[in-house]
Amino acid sequence: MKSITCEERVRALRGQLARQGLSGFIVPHADEYQNEYLPACAERLAWLTGFTGSAGTAVVLAEQAAIFVDGRYTLQAREQVDVQVFTFRHLIDEPVHAWLSGALRPGDKLGYDPWLHTLQEVRQLQEACSRAGAALTPCEPNPIDALWDDRPAPPAAKVVPHDLAYTGKSSEDKRQELAAKLKNENIGVAVLTAPDSIAWLLNVRGGDVEHTPLPLGFALLYQDGTAALFLDPPKVSDALAPHVRPAVRIRPVSDFHETLEQLGKTGERVLCDPNRTASWIPERLTLSGAQLIEEEDPCLLPKACKNAVEINGAREAHKRDGAAVCEFLAWLSREAQAGQLSERDAQSYLDACRRRQPLWQDSSFPTISAAGPNGAIVHYRAADEQCRSLEPGTLYLVDSGGQYLDGTTDVTRTVAVGSATPEHRDRYTRILKGHIALATATFPKGTTGAQLDTLARRPLWEVGLDYDHGTGHGVGSYLGVHEGPQRISKGGHTVALQPGMILSNEPGYYKSGEYGIRLENLVVVIPATIGGGGGREWFAFETITLVPFDASLIDATLLNATETEWLNTYHARVRAVIGPLVDSSTAAWLEQATERIF
């Protein structure tokens, strides 16, 4: 069967829009739960454009089309998307709503799917349309669904309990704590649409999304601490009902719409997060008569601040994960020099090392195995047409992670295959200096990730270099490898870092067409003791990833005494913890890889 080209799909969409009286349509990378990673049935952006990244938006108008991606996907989008059909825009520098203000014409009708945009996003789009004299028009059903003949069926993985030994707090305790806050604000019910919030609150996990144990459904949390969980009936496992009842009622997802309308009929005060809830939901609540309270998802911050059991689980998961990655790196040091290994060979071996670890469930995301120029593609995937060999004289970047019952991991290392160039060593060492600066930071209560971001960038900035992605993202506890609200990035993120938050520390540098370097550990925010202290609480980072850095890429003359001591102390810790967990050949490699740098 002949495959349909991007141009043909866009042409078909324009025909569909014309039949519906629309001038254009917005296609975000989103589903009704506002997930970052989507089930196959929700990959509408990929179907239309060919772009498979985790963040992006396309806009198709009658005479032009554009795709918007951030700095992680600039190169990938240009390789996957037809440049004759779509123009390329930077999602951060030129947001969709800003572009639309100039692209739309008076009288245009721009269509959107109200299940795929948050309330806040719709407001921005409405403002853009208003400035252009156009109208924003909701579309149900989504016009792409009428064209997508081979669209996959929705996922139906079973939802299962997640044991208290890993969660550290019962669902009852979590629900009562959040319910007390609702009662204090005279809010009758909170609508929960984020699958990771539902999983955390009810101590359940699912399997509807690859690499992330998410149960796709909706939930309502009531002021008295009870809840309703809306799932497709095939997802309800035999163990689920005994786990959540009697305080949590399990209902078919088809009842969700009617339940919202009932809340409206009684004039209930209903909490919705305008930045994380599909706009259809608050709009339906308002039309039905509910009093809409726009506040942050009440699970968001408590979920981010891990309890002692979750933190200890993360530490233990990172020990096993470190053993797997060290086994891989030891093997790589023996096998890569001949230049016969492909990116896929390396990826397969690393994935196999992880699968042998206790409590392993899955990768936390598809492994990024990138040799030479492919390392400059931040979220590269080793595809047939791009797969390269690990050639001597080049750099190899591997970004990977595991989902364990007791924690989620994410680690990136860049290694030299054969001899490194002076430029490789200079860039690597500057990234390492930034990594150490962030790892050793102490900061007062109230500090945000945006305030710390420059610590990681400064060594690159000193020579006129930078990287076009954030320095750190939050990480869940056997949940999403990307978790909010905490982040470390240049701007726009005002959430203060708090004890128990787990984040990545991952500065990098990418030279298009030549190489990429990224060094990533996970860190947990912990209390710190500072001399004097000024009467304030102070925090620091504890690094929990345990994998050596490539000493052959370090220019020790660029490190100061404090940085050198941190590196030596870190490597000694890696050797002491991981050494007993690996076989003799890996242990021998580890001894050499963690030798002191003077």
C-alpha cells in the first residue's frame, strides 16, 4: 500500500476544514490528559507532520502551515518534517499565539480541539484571534480523526495497586490532607485530569503510555476525602477495587461528563487547574452552573516533594541503575574501539543490562544512543536511516533511564571513542564545571530553579557558548521521568525548590553536524547547614546518580581545587557503592574509571 505523504495529509486536512467552514486548525502534541508522552491513538501531530518529538504544535491555514518546536527538537523537526509544506518556528522565542496574530486574517475561523488545549492556552489563542479579527472555534470531533483511517485503538492496560512499601504514605492519608485544604477554602470538589496526579493520590499505576506507568482516566476528589475514579471498564483489575474502596468509587469514564453537569446543577465550587486541564472540562462546568475555582492541581506540589520512603527508594534504585550503566560502560570500553558497534547495538546492550536489575519494570524513556553528529540532536532516536557506528575519534552520547518499583532514573554520559580532540576536552570540561557548580550549590528557602540555572551555564558563557534547553527537570517516583512543577531553566519558572524534590542536573553543548555533549545526574533537594545562616532555612543538592565521568575527556587544568575534590570524592563514592554490585570485569574497569584526578 502506498504511504500517504505529509503534503497529501495536509491537503486532506485543508479539504476537511473547508467542509466545516474553517480557515485553519491547530494540532498540538497533546491528549485529553495533557500528557507529555502520548498513547499511539493520540499522536495526531506525528500523523500529520511526521514529527515524533514530545513537544510541538502545528498550525495549518488555508495558504500556509507552520510547526513550532523548542530547542531540543530544532534539528529533529527539520529532518522529519517536509520543509516544502511547513515552515519552522521556535516554540519559546515565537509562541503559537504570537505567530497567529500576524498570520490570521479578519474573518478567519481557526479551529481547535477543546480536549487538547488547556483553559489558559485557549485564552491565549482567543486573544491572538481577537487581535487579528478572527474567531476561535471549537471542533468536536477532531477533524484529523475523520482522516486517520488506521488510527490505533485507545489503550486498555489494567490499573493496579502500588504498594505502601514504595509510596510511603497511604492514599487515605493523602486524600485527607488534600481534602482539608479544600474544606479550608470552601471548595467542594477538585477535578483531577493529570494521570500522574491520580496515580500518586490513589497509590495506583497503569500501563497506558509507553515507559511511564500512567492510568489514563479522570478523578474527582471531594471535600470529605472521598473520591471518584473514572476508567474504561476493561482497565479495572481484580486488585483495584479492594485497594481503593470504600472511600473511592470506581465508575465508567462515560459517566464523567454527566457527573460534571451534576456538579453544575448543584452550584458546586469546583477546582480546576487552568494550566493542566483540558478546556472542555471547565467550560462544561461553567455552562452547567458550577462555580469554577482556578487553582493549581492540589496533588502537584505534594507529589513533587518526596517523602522519606520515596527518597530512600530513589537512592536504592540509583544504586542498581548505576550498576547496570557501569556494566554497559565497561563493555563499551572494550568493544567500541574497533568501530564495529552501531548506536542500536549499544542501546540494546544497555537496555539488557537494566532489565536484569531487581524491581526493574521498563525504560523510563526510549534510550538516546547518539554517535558523532547525532549527539547534536538533543532527543535523537536511532532510526534505520540515521543509525551510525561508534567510530574512533568521535564522541558517543547516551541518555537513558529505568523505571523501578522504588524509583525512576535518568542519566546521561558522553564518552570518547578512541582519542578526543582538544575541543572535545575543552567543551566537556566546561560542561562538567557547570554540572559541579550546580551540584554543590547551597541556596536559601524560596530560591527557584531559574535563579540557579546560570550556575551551570557560566563556564560555557565565558567562551561565548550556550545550550538551548533547560538545565533540569523534575523526576517522579516510579512515575514520569519529567515531572513538574520544579524545573531548573532560564526563566518563567517561579516554583521554589523544596526538600524532597528530585531534579536532573544536565548542562550540555551541541555542535550541529559534529557532536553533542551532555552530563546528567539526578539530585534531591535536602536541608543544608550554613554558618550564620541569617536566620533562614538553607537547602542543597544530594547527587543520587552513581556513574563515573569519562576522565579521558577532562582537562584537569581547567578545574579548580574545589571542582577537582568534588570529582574525586564523587568517584570514590561511586567506586565504593557500585563496586560490590558488579562482576569482576566491571569492577576492574570501575577502579580505573574512578582513579583520582590530581
